[in-house]
Amino acid sequence: MHRLTNRHGLDLPAIGLGTWPMTGADCTRAVHQALELGYRHIDTATAYANEAAVGQALRDSSVPREAIHLTTKVWWDRLEPQAMRQSLEDSLRALGTEQVDLFHIHWPARDWDLARSIETLVQLRDEGKARCIGVANFPLGLLRQVVEQLGAPLAAIQVEYHALLEQSPLLAFARQHDLAFTAYTPLARGEVAEQPAVCAIAEKHGVLPTQVALAWLLEQPGVAVIPKASSRANQLANLAALELRLDEQDRAAMAALPKDRRVVSPEFAPDWQA
Ligand SMILES: NC(=O)c1ccc[n+]([C@@H]2O[C@H](COP(=O)([O-])OP(=O)(O)OC[C@H]3O[C@@H](n4cnc5c(N)ncnc54)[C@H](OP(=O)(O)O)[C@@H]3O)[C@@H](O)[C@H]2O)c1
């Protein structure tokens, strides 16, 4: 599988399985199935309340732990040093592993000591509890502060990204600083595949509109995708998007789609223009 690597030791399979909002036995079954089908990248978070279920799937699977890239995240109310440490300890215990491959701050907090939180994040990496570290849902100004002013060795950023949302400035910054760019909600929960232009491209290539949505992201240098899929058919279809090659006409049609649809914007979200 196509993988994203960088100088921070990241080795990220370009397609991962998103696990929110699956929990319990459903989550264990879906993750186990995905590993059987060839997925080697699983995305979870403490906030998804499914780390134990993911851990169970890892134990049930015949795929060795070291062959799987595992991402987890700490919630924004646990970013004080002790709380962040405890959060990662809890994650490691629930997942049944001694180290995660990527540990993200899930959302920025408000009125927080950014430098202290980032220092703790780096320490956890240095202590070997996380192979790599990153942030999620950071707007460009805040990411710039973390990377350029604080000099944090971030390996990745995870944000909402799909064909209906503009993310060029953030993506350009990530490329400039050698950060992998993980696109969450890459299908816009079905909305990309509903676009007539996307359906037309799919028909031309004899593929599914969801595969067009994912192929458009995957062909962009530095971009990984983590679609959530529970059924075998959807998991397989998403993996197969890696084989689809778009042409110039397809790219022009994708570029012409409206780019102002943000699906995930909870009340605690940052000012995205900051
Ligand atoms: N960092 C963050 O703040 C953040 C925020 C949101 C999400 N995420 C991560 O990103 C992952 C994905 O995002 P998401 O779940 O919001 O949205 P998404 O991946 O864009 O869409 C998921 C939906 O698409 C369906 N689907 C998947 N593959 C399909 C296919 N081939 N054909 C038709 N339908 C298909 C799924 O249905 P089935 O399940 O029935 O297959 C599910 O209903 C999450 O699971 C989570 O891990 C991170």
C-alpha cells in the first residue's frame, strides 16, 4: 500500500479505517474485518469510547501489532501535562499496546497554556509512548505557532478535508514543513458522492462515486484518508480507490465543486480563519 513517510519517523498507510462512531462489538468486528481485508492503519481517539474495542480487534487479528499503524488522540479538556499523560496511559491500556504510532491533540482548547501542552506532547514522544505526534483541528495560525515558534517536531495534522472543502493554505503549510495531512470525513459523510459531477466521473471510469471522492484526495502528495466504513463491501471499495487514476478533465470538474462545506464544526471548534 502507498505510505506516507517523513523525517519524524512517520510511516503512515495512505488509507486508514476511521472508527468513530463505532463502539463495542460492532467496532471490534469492523476493525478485525478491515485488518483481514488489508487495512494497516486504524484511527481512534479517547473521545470515541472505542479504544478497548479496537484493542480487542488487534488481539483477535493474526496481523502482528508492528504491521499496524495506530493513531489515537487526547481530548481538549485533558491538555494539562498530568491529564495528557494520564490520557495516553489510559489509551495504551485500553488498546493493549505499549506505544501508539501517532498521538494527536484532538482539538485545541481555549485559554490554555499551548506551550506547556506541546512540551508534554513532545516529552511523551521522547519517552517512547508515541512514535510520532501531531495535532488535529488546528487552524493555520495556531499550527504555524506550534511548528515555527515552538519548533515542535510534529509529524502530522488531521483535519476535515474532502472535495467540498477548501484546505489549500493548510495543506501547503503541511507540505512545506513535512507534515502528513490526514483527511478526516473524506466522503463528507456521503455528500461528495451525491454531487452530479462526481457521479459523472464515476460513470466514465466504471467505479463508485465514493471511490472518486477518495482517489481525488489520495493523488494529492502528502494526503492520507481515513473513511469510516463498517460493511465489508464499503471497506473493500474504499481500499480499491487506491487503484483509480483521475485525468485532467476529472480534476478540473472536482476543482469546480463548491468548497465551503464544513461537516464537522462543534461549538468548541476554533475560529477556522485564525
Ligand atoms: N479528528 C477529528 O476531529 C475527527 C472528526 C471526525 C471524524 N474523524 C475520523 O474520521 C473518520 C471518518 O469520518 P466520518 O465518519 O465523519 O465520515 P466519512 O468517512 O466521510 O463518512 C462515513 C460514512 O460514509 C459511509 N461510507 C463509507 N464508505 C462508503 C462507501 N464505499 N460507499 C457508501 N458509503 C460509504 C459510511 O457508512 P458505513 O459505515 O455503513 O460503511 C458512513 O456512514 C471517523 O471515523 C474518525 O475516525 C476525526
